[in-house]
Amino acid sequence: MPPVHHHRKAVNHLRKADPVLAAIIERVGACRLEFGEPTFHALAESILYQQLNGRAAATIMDRFTAFAGDPLTPEGILKLTDAEMRGVGLSRQKSSYLRDLSEKTSAGLLNFDRLVDMTEDEVIAHLTQVKGVGVWTAHMFLMFTLQRPDILPTGDYGVQAAMKKHYKKRKWPKPDVMTKIAKYWIPYRSVACWYLWRSLDIKTM
């Protein structure tokens, strides 16, 4: 795991900007947002983890890397047969996504070295060329892998749930409502979302 970054500046800004968030920060404590490396392996892993709970996904990931290599590479994945992919526990759909990611990376359509210099919208467009990579996955990659501090994943269920709860919304907040709530958090919306996710893990009276 890469080192934990302490986002002191971000936390101070958010505390002052939003009293609701200030109360959450008080309860959760220091920000421990951890980052990965922006690699092919990281995106392949996030595709594999979609719609699976952590333990099941970790087991499949271990079996998969035993076959395809660790870290995962396009070449390692493309040499596996459908039967081998099924054998490690990958659904047909996941296998096709991982194959598509590998083919596009091999062909040079996807370039992980260039992501660092791209804007948020460019990263989303670049990553969503891959089957099975939607805007939500691209947002997670921007936040956790490319370390962008100001991402608001409007499609994220946890962020929606936390906003509904803490900001006393009767209905599930739509993107425009979420954007309005989050405007005080700019330029640290990623850090604010991390706190919202953590707030749901903590039992409150």
C-alpha cells in the first residue's frame, strides 16, 4: 500500500465551508484516503471488483493473477482461454470486459502514461472506451488512482445515501442537487466524498 497522505489543508477548508461536513469530520477523524498507481493492473482490478464483495473478488483476483501474472498485463490476459477465465471464477461478461481492456491497451488506444496529464473529462472519455468501464469506474480511478482532489462521483450510491441522510433530503439526490450541496467543498470534493463514505460505516445515534 502506498503511504497514507494527510490532507490537512483539504480538511481545514471543508470544516470551515460546511457545518454538516464539519460534524462528520469531527466524528470520523483524520483523512486516510489511500492511493494506488495509475496502471493497467489497477484498472483491470477495478473491473474485476465491480459488483463483487471484497472477499469474493480478492479470491478471484488471486487465482486470476496466478494464471495471468502479477501485475496483470494485456499480454498475460490475452493468452488465457475462455475456459481458463471461467475456471478462475470470472463471469463471461467480466472476461469480455478484461479482454476488451487488454486488446485496446495492446493496440495503443489506451495509454496509461498519458492519463496523468489529462483533464478530468479527457480521463473519463479515455477510460470509458473500454467495455464495462462506466463513468463511475472512471470517477473512482480519478479519485483513488490519479489522486484528483476535486471529483464528485454523482453516480455513487454511497455518496447519494450519505447526502440524503446528512443533508435531510426527502428524495434520493439527483446530480444537480448533489452538485449544489458539493459546491462549498470545491476544490476538495474527493476528500469530502471520502468522509461521506466513512460516515455511513459509523453507527450514529
